[in-house]
Amino acid sequence: MMQTKQLYFQNKINDPAIKEAASYIQSGEVVAFPTETVYGLGADATNNAAIKKIFQAKGRPADNPLIVHVAERKQMVALVEEYPTYVDELMKVFSPGPITYVLKSNGTVANLVTAGLETVGIRMPSHPAARALLMAANRPVAAPSANLSGKPSPTNATHVKEDMDGKIAAILDGGAANVGVESTVIDCTGEYPVILRHGGVTAAQINEVIQVETKQIKASNKPKSPGVKYKHYMPDVPLILVNDVTKLQEIIQTEQAKNKRVGALVSDQTAEKIKADKIYRYGKDEQEIARNLYNNLRQMQVKDVDIVYAEKITANTVGYAVLDRLQRAADSII
Ligand code: TXA
Ligand code: MG
């Protein structure tokens, strides 16, 4: 066990919290920091020994590569081979922001970061604390989401503390993450970009800049984005995703008749009509649903309920990313 320092981002020039967090990164330690999507678990992307500590703290399988975070375009260019021109077009519109570009690595980042792949995922976060930290550390920072492997991603410093206290050097607290789901991962090694993971930037938004393909992302032994084959975002109790909301009340009652305490994750509209032992609320629109999602999943504790049934949401924007996470968090879909 190590002492995990709590640092508070103050968003000012010469912020002492940023200075301290950056010094940990520079000396090969791991620091959790806020981004606009979720909190990240950061370490120097060029230092294999530092990256190893991330995998240990998370309990992450070694074949799942990490995203590298940069403050500026030129930092990205320094890590990759020549790339298609549409990447710069996309960057002009979406970066800094919740999008990750998978590009051909030039070998600069530590080999543990890419998990042996020839490509590297790079993103430029927009959160002021992330930007300040990247500038102060003055190097690329590899960072997966700051949760234990398999658990819901953290969207505030308390979530990070639950999973990482005693395992990392410091947690930089910069408040709640605004987007709430991870970045969109987009393969930019081919003629057209291909979405590997839905996220904060939607396929429709990308399509306005350049024609994008959405791969059927399925679990297989060698998926293009290795992370998608693992169980993810699992709450502490079983979660069942229900396609037909009109069946929800009957399903809940059937379970209660078996002496189970049943939770329901539902829209505000459904919450008014439904009876359950505990109601978890999605929120009012897709943005709010995304912002609340991981906190909702983390609130599902065995002390309150035995099982949770979740209403399927309709997706038009960031809701696609929410649905993707719900499907992967779910024990089953009925
Ligand atoms: O919003 C985010 O992306 C957050 C914040 C902290 O930046 N990070 C994040 O990292 O979600 P992580 O490690 O939880 O998820 C990274 C995903 C995984 O599914 C991984 O397989 C994929 O990105 N990935 C990373 N590098 C890749 C590469 N070179 N090729 C294909 N997929 C890659
Ligand atoms: Mg993750």
C-alpha cells in the first residue's frame, strides 16, 4: 500500500496541484486526473516501468492498449508515422475533445502502451485540468479510465478513490466529468475512418466532416480494438437490460415474488409509473443520461438490491455510447 495524495485543481496560473501532479508523472509515478469524458489513470507514455504500474493498479490484461493523451497537435505528430489528411480535418473540428485517433505508431511510446500493436490511440482532452497537467508534465501521458478493470468508469474523484486508494501516487480532483462516457475511438489507418468504440463524439457528427464506417463491434479473439472483448462496466449486482418497457413492471413483480429486492434504472417518465424496491434515474436527456450513467451503475450495491432491471433508452446522439455501455454492463438482454 502507498499513501495516495488528494490534490485539488484550482484552475489558476502556477496551480500547486498541477505542479505536484506533473512532478509525479515526470518521476514515473501514476496519477489519476480528470478529463471531460471520465477520470484517467495517467503515467509517462515513454516510460515502460511507469506504464507497468497502471496495469498493476487496474488489474488490466496486458493485451489491452492504452490511449495516449497530448496537449498539442505537434506532440501527436511526434509519436506517429504519416497519416491520412482527414485526421487533421477531424482534429480541427473535434480536438481538443472526446475523440481518440488510432494511428501508425513510430515506436516512440513505450511498448506496453500499445500492447504490441503497430498502432497507437491518441487523444487531446479538453478538460482544463487535463490540459494543464499535460503542459506541465511536458510529455505524452498514457491513461486508461481510472477504474479497476471490469468496473464502471469513474466520473468523479470519489469514484477513483473507491478503486485506487493506496495503489497510486495521487488523485487530482477537478470535479465531475461533463461528458460522462469515454471518447469515441476511431481507426484512422485506412482510406476512411472506422469507429471502433462509440463515445462522446457521435458518428453523425463525424459524418459531417468525412464519411465514416461503423464496424459491427463484436467480441472475438482478435478484435481491432482489444478492449471490446472484455467484460466491462459491471455493477456489483446483476443488471438486466429490458427491450420492452411495457413488460418492466410485470418482470419486477415476478422477481419480488421470489423474495428478491429489485431495482429499476429508468427514465423520469417511467419512474412515475413504476414500483420497485429502488429507483435509479437516467436523467432528462441523452447528455444527462451519459453524465449520470457510471454513477448510477456504481450506486447499484448488494446492500440495497439483489438485481436491477434497466429500461432501454432511445439513442440519437451520445445515447449510442450509453446503449453500448449498458449492453456490455448487462448480464443479459431480454
Ligand atoms: O475517454 C477516454 O477515452 C478515457 C479517458 C481517460 O481519456 N480513456 C479510456 O481508456 O477510456 P480505456 O483504456 O479505458 O479504453 C481505451 C480503449 C480500449 O477499448 C482499447 O482497446 C482501445 O481504446 N485502444 C487503445 N489503443 C488502441 C489501438 N492502438 N488500437 C485499437 N484500439 C485501441
Ligand atoms: Mg476503460
